[in-house]
Amino acid sequence: VNNLGLNTTQAKHWQCWLKGWGFNPGTIDGQLGTNSWIAAQKFLNWTGSYVNGRLVVDGVVGTQTIKALQNWLGVGIDGVAGPQTRAAFASFANTNYC
């Protein structure tokens, strides 16, 4: 499980948002595990947010997944989920999409 700084409620919002766009994160439980990240990687590929070629859809939150998320969030792209990335992700996930 890697919530990238999201609390359980925010993680549920992200899971609901992914599900609403047709990317099944599995159980909406506020725990961003493999299924949630597979859904996120599929979404990030679908939006073209990847940086150096399409993401491998494996549910692992590696550098390329972080870069794609940063690109989608509109923050600096360095592949590290630092404070700016975590704050932008949390800000997005503060909205209830459930």
C-alpha cells in the first residue's frame, strides 16, 4: 500500500474518481494497493501523461508512475513524490468523488 501521503478519506476519493472514469481500483477502502495503482497507471496511460513512454501497468509506484502523476497534476516532474507532489495529490483528492 502506497497512499503517497493521502489519508484514508482522500485515498477513497481518488479510488472513486478512478472508478468513475472506468478504471477499476478494486475495493474502495482508502488503501492504494496494487489494484488502485494498476487503475491509476491505466488512467495515466489513457490521458497521455506518461513522460518517457507508456507506463508498465504493474501496480508498482515507481519513478515513471510518479513522473506521470506529476505531469497530470501539473507539478514539477522529477520522479520523486516529495512535498509539492504530495500536496498537489492531496489537494485533488480533497474533493469527494464518491
